[in-house]
Amino acid sequence: MLFVPGAEQRKLDRSREATADLLVFDLEDSVAPDHKARAREQVADHIRSVGSGDPEMAVRVNPPESPYFEADLEAVVSAGARTIMLPKSESPEGLEKASATAARLEAKLEAPSGSVRLLALVETATGISRVEVLARADSRIDALCFGNADFSLDMGLPEADPSTGVLLHARCRLAIAAAAAKVTPIDGVCLAVKDAAAFLEEGNLALRLGFEGKLCIHPEQAEIANSIFTPTADQIETALRVIEGWEAAVADGKGVFPLDGKMVDRPLVAIQQQVIDRARLAGILEKA
């Protein structure tokens, strides 16, 4: 997921060149208060002009408690946006308010009910302390995203290492809550924009923690994220061998089978099926 500043027309125009799966046009942190209305109008105009397609588009609106929220949501949903990132997600009430507003807009625009989806950006100590509740707060929620920069600020950690301490704890807790609620966990940003090695290290740890993607603040980071979260040829080959072996074992009436000196059972097969699913989503393996 690549953030694109909503107040910068040049970056909006060039955003379609990015290799990200999802462009997140930002109306919140990257936009100064005096420019909120102009950014809102620019983003809405851009969404109308490019229509649907790849990459997919989302908008980070201002928080539900802000004076900009209602106008943000109406403008971008009316323009065609159907994925909304909600910053400062820390209470079920805030998510429910966003959902209710989305429902009113769907009715007004005669759009299908439930077509507006929510990405909850959890970026405060309060939000992390309630993340299990937030994950299940509304049926519109498709993902939990970790806002590590604001979380570090809230915790008073200006030089926090995301691989240790309370930041690692927060990442783990969010990933577990998302998995339990069957929504997608997305890891936070790497602020070292020009340090590819640092991003690669963060992203690989995110993958091992159970995250399914990463927030990016530069197009080059999106390319590295793709390399991390897209299965390799060797991983795909292994997954296909496991699934083929499982199908043969089931046909033979068995619930486990040996492969490469290890016993394989249903949970391990399910993990390998996720590898195949990710490969198909990435377009590197044909869909069955």
C-alpha cells in the first residue's frame, strides 16, 4: 500500500506508474490544515479522471472526530472511491460512525450496500490496547494497518526499533488480532526512505510475523515489498508438491503423509495453499 500526498498534484498524476497493489491518497497527515479542502477536491477529481483498474485506489480520510471527516468521505465516495483508510482507529464507536456514514452515502448514491470497505489504521496506545475489539467492530473492515510512527510518538519512543520492545509487541498483537478476526494485517511504514536494506529487514520480519503487506511512503519501497510478499519459484514448487502429496494421501484414506523426511498434515497443507493463493493474487500463477 503506497501513500500518495493528496495535496501534491504531480504525485497524484504519477501515482499510476507505481508498482503498488493499492494507492492510498492521503488527506490526513501529509496535508496542512489550510490545504485540506483543496486536497480533498484534487483527490476526488483524480479518482473520477482515472476510474477503476490497477493499482486499486483508497483514500486516507481525516479521523471521524475531526471537522473534515464528513466532507472527506462524501467527496471521495461520490467520486468513486470504495476503500477508505480510517486513521487513529481506537474505538469501536469511531469505526461504527464511519460505517454508518458510508451506509448513508451508499443509499444516496444508489451503490450496493456494504460496497464501501474500511481499512482501520491503528496508531495509538489506546488503539493497540483495544485491537482485538477493533478487528471485529464492523463487517466493513477488511484490514488492520499498523501506524508505527504515531504509535511511537504516543509511547514516547522517538528512536524506536520496530524489531524489539513494545513496537514488536504491538506488531505481534495487531497481526494476531487480524488473523483471529479473519481480516488482513498490514505492517507499518519504514521511515528510512533511502535505506533499501532497512526496508528489506523490516519487511521480511513482517512476513515472519504474519503480516500480508506493508505500508510504503516511496515507490521504490513498493517494489521491495512486492519482492518480499510475492512467493518465490521455489516456494511455489514446494507448495504444489505438498498439495499434490496431500491429495494422493486423502485419496488413499490417509490424514498424514511423509515428504522430504517430514510428516505433513492438514494445517501444514493449508499453509502451503496460502502460498498458492498469494501467487495467484500476484499474477504469477494461473488461477485454477
